[in-house]
Amino acid sequence: MDFFLFGQADRSRLKTTSNNLKKTELSIKDKITSIETECRDIARKLNTQNKYVAASMSAKNLQRKKLNLEEEKFNQGRSSIQWVLRYQDDLAAALSNYYRALTDYYNLKADLELYTGAYK
């Protein structure tokens, strides 16, 4: 499109402005794609972390049952304090893993809410 009203400098500025607009539009599209990719990655990690929380909860419950049974055996005189202490350590480790998994889950959930703009 050639405008006879504009001089060469005006056409050059128009072309530069048009190119800058296209660069800005591409930059915006690139940023949107980057955010969408990050949200998909976080959602995938969130699903994995949810499974890890469930698994660590099961491990915690099993360790608690194991300790309770060992305490009953100890109270009946069929076990030693060494086994009770060992199972208490196992329960403490299971609780630590569970709370770590839960913390990681909530951190990922907060990241996803922050990226999607659903942060309350």
C-alpha cells in the first residue's frame, strides 16, 4: 500500500511500527504458550504428587498398625523394648514422608493456582 501523502521517512516509520507490533504479538503468543506448558507440567506433577500422598498415607497407617501390634506383644511379654523403639522410628519416618508429600502437594497446588490466576 503506497500513500503518496507520506514521504519516505513516514513510510519507514510505519513499516518499523508495523514490525514492532508483530514482534510484540509474537512475544505475547510465546508467553501464553510458555504459561500453558508450565500449567500442564504442574498439573501432571500434581497428579503424581497426589498418588504419592495416598501411598505415603497408606505406609503411615501400616506403620501405625505395626507399632500397635508390637506394643500389644510387649505388654503381654512376648516382645522386647528394642522392637517397639524400632517400630516407633519406622512410624516417625513414615509420618515425615507423609507430611513432606502433603507439603509438596500443596505447594504444587498453589503454583497451579498462581499460574492460572485462580489464587484466592
